[in-house]
Amino acid sequence: MRPPRVLIIVQNLPVPLDRRVWLEAQALTAAGYQVSVICPKGPDDPARQVLDGVGIYKYRPAPEANGLLGFVVEFAYSWLRTAALSVVVRRERGFDVIQACNPPDTYWLLALLWRVAGVRFVFDHHDLNPELFRSRFGEPRSIGARAQYGGLLWLERRTFRAADRVISTNESYRRVALERGGVPREHTEVVRSGPDTRRMRPVVPESDRARGGHLLVYLGIMGPQDDVHVVLEVMDELVRVRGRQDVRAALLGFGDTLEDLRRQCIALGLDDVVEFTGRVGLREIGDYLSAASLGLGPDRNTPLNDASTMNKTMEYMAYAVPAVSFDLTETRFSAGDTGVIVPSGDIGAFADAVEELLDDEHRRVALSLAARERATAELDWRPQRSRYLGVFDGLLRFRSTVPSDDPAPDTKDPWGRAYVDLDEPGRLESFVRSRGPAR
């Protein structure tokens, strides 16, 4: 009997760079499913590859979108390339279920076209596109803005109605599915984007990323809604206004505003204390977060951000890095009592919180240990994996063969760096205390 087959569609990021999608693909494969993925190509990516048993089909991404017409062209181009590749996947590997990950909310139509062949549809709800519109452009008041906003709501409704099952990243998103999408509760499941804490864990850094001081890290996409400029404003306050000479910042990631941020950094005279890494993988993430004293959550309270789970917060926590963040509903849930929350948009309060933690080693270490503990006990991917697999098992009446637990990882990561021994009493605390300026 052949295994059930799943095709995952993602337009926002390449795979395996999209860590949530890659964890999902690995979970399905380990459970006995055959998995294929369609996604855009990243730099130097091959068009076809099989990685850890997952067949990955990639297309050249659309040109960068500018304005409404640009986004329409981007979405149409990506939809057509994805639709064409779905025919190739169907011929070469087959699929019984399509899982579409938004943005955008356009792949319901492809799912309906394949439904005539008996294919089911699972919607993995990553973003609230109507809230994204309101966050970037304000409340729609003009005729054109209301038309665009209404179109986003229509696409979202069509996606919810076409889906056999809806996977929400948190309870806020699930509430949208229930109330705005009219999805029956029994057809929804919350699967958080928890880190795999067995592999996302502190390592002995390859170099002194902090250069003898405290390292502050931002990890994530750099788009207009992500407010990464706040990191530069906080660094300006700490370094230029308050005169701190013991702090540096590393901004890990890429996005539409990266070049603007580089220019702002130079204009502020911060290029000697702020580093932009661009696109990074797990190796670089492990190196920087293992060296970091604090993680930063600069996302201001907007309709989108307040309802969204910030993966970076949980990834900081996996490396025993406490975060300073603006006040957001889902960030409060993720961080619990392990981070510091400040009023949204208050740069002075943000800088105060960072400075107080840098100067209070006892509190910083306590929050670091609590962050790692919460990440492993409450937010880890493994219990989320069980809920995720349950969606497909129930839909296809399949019994997963995934083991009840995973083997413990090696003492070294895939690049040969030693993991910090978390089983040795006091070892993690000693490691956390070693971060920052030498005493």
C-alpha cells in the first residue's frame, strides 16, 4: 500500500529556509507520508532536489513588487508557476492533499481545480493579509483602499471555504478562522511554530561575535511591518546619546527594507557597532544567538503584529536569550515571564529595558535560564508536531508511524561545533554568564 502523499505550497520563502514549513515536511516524512514542496528559489538554489526524502520543486521568483499592479503581477506569476509545477509533481510523485501556506490567499483556486481529481485541501494560516493591509496603509477610507481591503477579505473567505482543514499558528488566528471565516471548530487546529529545541540550542561560538561586549540580536524578515528601524533608534540612544561603548547589534535577515536600513545606519553613524548579515541559515543563527546577551522584538502594536506569533521570540528563547519586546498579545504568550515587555513605540522605555538587563547580570541570567526552560517545556516543536500530524491523519484516515520520541542529538551540531552540555548541572548558567564583556 502506497503512503499518503502531501504537496506543500509556499510562496513567501524558499524551503528549507522557511523553518516552519521544513519542520512540517520533516514531520510528515518521518510519520510515513510522501512529501513534495513547491516554492520560489533562493540564491544559487537548484530547481529540483530531494532533501531528507522531501521532493522540492522551485521556480525563479517574481521581480520585486512595487505598488498594486506589481503585487498583482507577482501573485499571478507565482500562481501560474506553482500551478504548472503542480502538474509536474502530480506526474512524478503524486499527491492526495495540498497544503497551502499563505501569504497570499490565492491558492484556494488551485486546490479547487485539483479537487475534481479527489485532492483534499489544508490551509496553513501564516499571515492575516487584511490586517497586514491595515497595518501598512491604515484604515481603508478611499474608494480604492476599500476595494483593495475588500478584495483581501474576499480572498481570505474563499480560502477558508475551500479548506477541508485549517491550521492556525495561534489562538488569535484560530479566532479569525472561526469568526470571520466561518470554519467549524472541529476543522481547525492550533499548531504553533515552536523551535526544535533539541537542535536549536546553545553552541560554543566559532568567534567573538560580540567583540568583547554585549551583543544584541534581531532575527527575522525586514519588511515595512517589522519595524526593524527601531533597533537602530535604540542603538542610537544607547551608543550616541547615553555613551555606552560595550554594546553591539547584529541584524540577521533580509527583506524589502534592508537597503533602507543600511542607509539609515550609516546616516546615524552606527555602522561601526551595527552589523547586517543578510540571509542566514541555521549555522549562522546558532553562532550569533549563542553569543547574544539579548534578543530584540521591535515590532510595534499593529492589527497584524498584535495577533501574530513572532517566531524570533521563541528562537531567542531556545538559545537561552531573553528578549525585550514591545507589548503584543501573542508575544506576551510566547515569552511568558521570561522577557521584558515595554509600551509599543516607546524607544526610551525600550532602551531603558535593554540597559537595565545589560547592567543587571543576575536578572539577565535568571531570565535566560527561564527562557530556555519555557522553550523546551512549553513551546517545543515536538508536541506541536503531534497536533500537526493529527490534522492529516484524521483527514486521510492514516495512522502515523512517527516514534514517540526522537533520539538525542549528538554532542556536536552538523557543523562540528560543540553543543553546551545542558545535562551537566550549572553548565548552561555558566555559559550564559560568560556572554558579554570579560570581567
